[in-house]
Amino acid sequence: MDDKALAVVELHTGLYAADTGLPMAPPRLHQSIATVLVNRSPLHAWHKAFVPQIKEYCEVTTRGQIAHALLLGGDRIHTIEAIDWRTNAAKSERDAAIAAGKLPILSHKLADAYDLKAQVITELGKRNIFLGGQNEVVAIWQSPTGIWCEGQLDHFIMDSGTIYDFKFCASAAKKVCENKFIEYGYDIQHAAYVQAVETIFPPLAGRVTMKYIFVENDPPNAIRVMPVGGTMKTSGQWRWGKACEVWANCLARYGPKTPWPAYPDDNEPAECPAWALNAQIADVHLEEGGNL
């Protein structure tokens, strides 16, 4: 990233279309970077935020992204007339599409994606959920601590202050989804996006709701609509706040060009996690009880 790209420009808090061409600077904290920061280390967050990433094609991931795009507009989809990806021509067109920010799909597979879109809309209708708001809008705002933040809202309904976020996944089982909140930072995303809307639209403060819609990639493509409970909200608010604090400190101390520190607990001894220790104690009690 060159000096010109990092030149400070004037930003304004607000909602923007995803294709607006927003400037790269000043650096803004995204939920995905915040998740890496709190789940791994500042070094990993710096690498994700400031080191160019190589985009590789993954058919399973792209399938979900295509269904996601169809639900929310579909402008990024690029169809390729080929039977499969084995020819050099198909690979070349696919890679060019990815480089241009598009989602490549073989033309004969597009019908399945449209069928999935129709199925999801039908299922949402049964739950009285209708996508009548704005699709894929980019929120830019300043946190209470003053750092610039950015996030893309899948679907936002202004009148009710409702945010819907779609997650295409292998399983929408409740425990699987809950685990993903922590692993992938959906709790952090919730805290960040609610803060974004309340900052941009102060009259909505205290009235913003965000629901996650999990859609299984494979048939029968079951879906789960999942609001966020109190304990998950608390987790997200704490982790988002921690990420904002560390991001601000590292950016002020090291800037975007110097690698940030890795794990702060380096060289600490390994200790048995509380859950494992409790399980061992429970096993001992069971064994002793069985010998009485």
C-alpha cells in the first residue's frame, strides 16, 4: 500500500452504495478484522487489513456468495459458458472475474442458484420477513472512542431500524450457529452494526434490531432465523470494544506499514482449561461413586 493510498481524506458518517468507490484511507476497522484481532493477535489483524490478499476460487464458498448476491441484487455475478473449470479458457475467464470483484459461475448451474433464492424468499415470507429495504449498503462511522469504522449491511430497513444478515453454511443447527458467532465474530458484527446505525441515525438509538438468517448450502436448504440474545450481545459489545481499543493503540503506535505485535501472552505456561479440568474432576467423582 503506497503513501498516496494512505493520504488522509475527508470522510463523512453515513450509508453508501457498495460500489461507491470509497477511499482506502484513513484506515477503518471492519468486523472481520476486529474478529481476527480478538481471536488471534494484532499481527494477524494488521496482515488482514494492510497486506494485499490473494483471492482463490472455492466452489463451495462461491456457491453461497452467489445465492447471497442473488437475494440482494446479483450485480456481481459473472456467468461463464463452459461445462466445467478444466479448460484453460474457463479458468482464465474465472480468474479474471475474481480479480474484477465478480462471482464466477458456470451458466448451467445458475438455475439452481435462482431456485435457492426463490426457496429462501418463500421461507422468509412464511416468517413475515420481507426484504423491502436497502441491499448491501456500506456504513461508515466513528466509534465513541473516535476511530473510523466500516461495515456492509446485507439488508437494512430504515423505518423499523432492522438489519438482516445472511449466512450461507453447511449446517443451521442451533449449536453450530452459536459456535460460529464466536469463531467468526458474528457477535462482534452485531455490536458494530448496531453501533453504526445508532450513530448514523440517532433517532433509532435503542430501537435497532439485527437478525441473522442462516441458509444451508445443500438440499434441503433449511434456514434458521436467529435473533441475538442478551449474553451474545454482551459478548459482542465487550469484544468489539476491546478490538476498537487495540486497533486505535496499534494504529497510533505503529501505523499501517510496520507489523504489529503478535500474541501478547507469548511465553506463558500452558494451563489446563477450566472446562477440561472440571470434566476430569467429574470423572473422578463418578469413578469413586461407582466403587462405593
